[in-house]
Amino acid sequence: MRMSRHPQDPEQTGGFVNYGHMFVTLNRGDYWQCAFVIRKGGYDEVRSRGLDAFRAEIVRLAPYLADRVQELKDWDDIKLLTVEVDRLTRWWRPGLLCIGDAAHAMSPIGGVGVNLAVQDAVAAANILAAPLREGRVTTSDLAAVQRRRTLPMKVIQAIQIGVQSRLIDPLLDSDKPITAPGRCGCSTISRFCGGSRRGSSASVSARACAHSGAAAGAIVKRSRAAATI
Ligand SMILES: Cc1cc2nc3c(=O)[nH]c(=O)nc-3n(C[C@H](O)[C@H](O)[C@H](O)COP(=O)(O)OP(=O)(O)OC[C@H]3O[C@@H](n4cnc5c(N)ncnc54)[C@H](O)[C@@H]3O)c2cc1C
């Protein structure tokens, strides 16, 4: 969702964590691009509480937005983005190679999905350039790209799933206010992300977790990622 940004607002892109919610504000110049992180599958419950209750939850986390939450006029102003962490068991078919999120969807956690996608592309270029030039690409060349990139992708996805289940899920499970630094997951996140506390909500910087905010089988492996609205 987006809300207008006023000159007296904080400059910094950031996130607010409290009362079982995470609220992320991205500075887009004249507006805030916002994400309110909820449990996957929790959207209907949020809607059933009503728009006024949703606006009030935003204000409780980010009081400086009190004068513009009314810009959220109806639920059409709020889009549900369901975050997935999953991967193909095989990234290729004859004539086709999937890389980046097409092969392994990454969550926002850590802000590293783009890096992985670019690294896949570099590996694909290095492995496929000569065979492509000589018109002799085989499926084993395509399989070589997947082999080259599997370990880093698995490691990063495991970290993302670990952060989700050890930090974010507990935060979303508790609707209690965060009261003391060092005694809850919030301060852990704050340290992890290089953030600071602000007001009644813990505020996390965007430096380390650009979108901190918000679900495995034979074909794909899934984390219990949160959904973001
Ligand atoms: C909410 C959220 C926040 C994130 N934040 C970060 C972050 O801060 N930093 C970070 O590194 N990663 C972040 N990620 C992960 C990151 O977005 C992905 O890992 C990364 O974008 C993958 O890059 P990609 O090029 O493989 O796919 P994409 O970036 O998804 O690019 C695919 C492109 O293909 C286009 N496309 C799709 N279908 C077609 C079609 N039929 N024809 C033509 N074009 C098509 C799409 O429009 C899109 O432009 C975030 C993910 C989410 C869900």
C-alpha cells in the first residue's frame, strides 16, 4: 500500500515491530511504500476486523502516519503479496533453462534474491557461452549450471527459512507490546539489522534487511513465509 510522505517525516526507510506486527516503510520521495507483514493465510482475518481496525494498527506502530491513514479508502488500496520460498527440482529442459526466481523463488529476507539471480546469470554465461557460440549446447551443459548454483541457493534459502521461523514467526505469534531491549526477538532483529528503537515500536533499519517487515516437497521446497499487504 502507499501513503503520502510529508517533509517532516523521517528520511529513513525502515520498519516497526510491535504488538505481533511488522510494518515496513520504504521512502519513495513523495510517498511511502508500505508493507504490513501478516501470517500467511491471515488476510481474511485482517479484513474481517475492518479497515478502521487496520488503520488503527498501522498508527499504533507508526504514529506519524495518523494524519494520512485515511488515504487507504478501501481494500482496493491494499494489495496482498504472498511471499514464497521454493525451488524447482530440475531447472532445465531441452531448450530451456530457468535461473533466478524462476528456478528458486527467494523471500525478501536479507535482500539477497537479486544477487542470487545475477550470480545465476553469470554462471550460465560462463558455462554456456562457448557451447552456444559453437552451436553445441547439450542438456548436460544446462545441468552444469544448476549444479554450480545449487549449494549457494540452498544455503541462502535455509537462512531465509531459519530467520522466518526463528525471528519473524515468533514476532507475529505474539500480540504483546515489546517492552525491554534484549528480552525478545525484536531486539534480536534490531541488532541483526543494525537498527534502533524509536517510540513505542522497535524500528529496524533497511540497511541490512531491505524489506524486513514478512512456507517443502519433491517438486518444490516451501517455507512458512509470511504474506505482506
Ligand atoms: C516483497 C519482496 C521484496 C524483496 N526485496 C528484495 C530486496 O530488497 N533485495 C533483493 O535482493 N531481493 C529481494 N527480493 C527477492 C527478489 O525480488 C528476487 O529474488 C529477484 O527479483 C529475482 O530476480 P529475477 O530476475 O529472477 O526475477 P524477477 O525480478 O521476478 O524478474 C522477472 C521479470 O520477468 C518479467 N516477466 C514475467 N513473465 C513474463 C513474460 N511472460 N514475458 C515477459 N516478461 C515476463 C517480470 O515482469 C519481471 O520483470 C524480494 C522479494 C519479495 C517478494
